[in-house]
Amino acid sequence: MSDELLTVKDLKVHFPVKKGIFSRIKGYVYAVDGFSIALNKGETLGVVGESGCGKTTAGMAILNLIQPTDGVIRFESKDITHLSSMSRAKQLDIRKKMQIIFQDPYSSLNPRMSLNQIIGVPMKIHGICPKNEIKDRIALILEKVGLSPDHGKRYPHEFSGGQRQRIGIARALCLNPRLIIGDEPVSALDVSIQAQIINLLLDLQDEFNLSYIVIAHDLAVVEHIADRIVVMYLGKIIETAPYKDIYTNPQHPYTQALLSSIPIPDPRAKRTHAILQGDVPSPRNPPSGCAFHPRCPDAKDICSQVSPELRQISPHHLAACHLV
């Protein structure tokens, strides 16, 4: 029996740009342009990159919260690329197994619903347990995420930022999911709270055999939770490898620049910072060849002419760069 939980092949999400009174399509924003991953049961995949690189859009498309333009998404060996075309029963079955933790722990919670309602309503919709057992299950889940069952009557504004993120985790956990996508799950929190939430996610993964896709722009955060890391730039994967290889032997110049930007908590430590020039190109008009070449300090003529393919550098380590 295969351990593979999720397979994504050549995922693309292109948003049309419309102008004029007739809303004619004048072009496309290539938010995600060829995203391929495989995720095993109990594994954590980190997806990193600058803001606007398409990592959140890819996560939303995997969950079918955004309709993919092209590509194939398979979850538990089932093709869910066009989930909205399936029957309601099949949609509910898939959706309860795939959950998301949003970046902002406040705006993602309904301010008019108590904690008991936020967690209890999804359980009622999906029929997770008999109605007379919902209260006990809510109390159990709250204890699992470090909250008290007495908090159930409170509303989101009565909690701190870290507590709200715990509520978001509890809401995702209440449906017995197989896969949880964390969209910048700790970026809005204080550093001390970030460590608590990361440790909580790791504990829950071990206890419930969860698989994670953690989307982040901070490689220092992903280092502590990911088994493998995917680096994205302008909608494409430019490097992927086990986390140790990414941090000790980065191959792509963009990955090297991201790593050099991580602060070192030692004022005496010295290292060379790879400072990138210019801004990220527009995903509506991506550069020819390698999308990174306008900012790459080592770019050659071929970089502006031919788009590099992901190729194997070492076992399980792939990079899309002509210079590697």
C-alpha cells in the first residue's frame, strides 16, 4: 500500500485580466505556472518564497478554494482537480479530510460566533459524531490545543493572538483531517508564541498522523517543522530538497539569497549577505528564460533565453538553474 497522500502535477492558476466595458480578456496573471509535488502520509512539506511568488495560491488551489486552470490534483488516489463538479456527498467527504489554518487568526474567525459554535458547526455539518457527544468532543479538542473547555462560551475578541491561532488549529482538527495546509500559520504572532505553536503542530502531527503543507516566507520557521522544502519564485518551483540539504547546500542563487537573509542571533558572527537587486517581476509579464535572471548576479546569456528545467543535483535534490 502506497504511503503517498497527495500528488500535484503541473498545477497552473492563471487569472484573466479584463478591460473595457465588454470585459474582454487582455492578458493573464500567471500566479502559479507549473507546480508539482508529492506528499506522503505523516510528512511535512514547507513551501517558501517572497510575497507574490504564488505559494498561497497553490495551497488554495490544492484545496479547490480556487479553481485550477490546468494540472492534476490527486488526494488518496482520487482525482479532485474539479471537486466542484462532484456530488455534494463526495465534496463533503474530501473537504473534511483537507483543512487549512489561515494566516490571520482574527479575521479568519467569525466575531459573532462563540468558540463552541466555531468548532461545533463544522462537526454538525459533516456528521463527525452524534449531537449529544459534540460538547465533549469540543472540550477534548480544546485541551489538545492548549485551551480550557471553559473558553467555549467566549468570542474571538476575548482571546490573544496566540490563543486565536490555537482556535484556528482546533477548527481544522475537529474534522479528523488527513492533510492540513498552514498558510503562514505563525507569521502574525510574536516570536515566543511562534515556538509554542510550532511545537503544538508537531505534537498534533505525531498524535493524529497528520500531513502538513506549511506555507511561509521565513525559512527559519520552516526549518523546525519541515521534512522537505520547496522554494518558489514567480509561480514556479526553482528548488526542492530535504530540509537539511536546503540549509547546508543550497544550489539555486535565489535560495542562497533567502538563506543569507535569516538573522543570526550572534552579533559576532560574520557572513556574506547575498543582496538581490531590483524587484520581483510582474506575474502578468514574466521575463523570458529563467524568471530570476533579471535579479541574478551570475546570470549568463542562456538564462534570458531558455527556461531551465528542474533537474537532479543529488538524490532527492532538484534545482532549476543553468549554472548548477
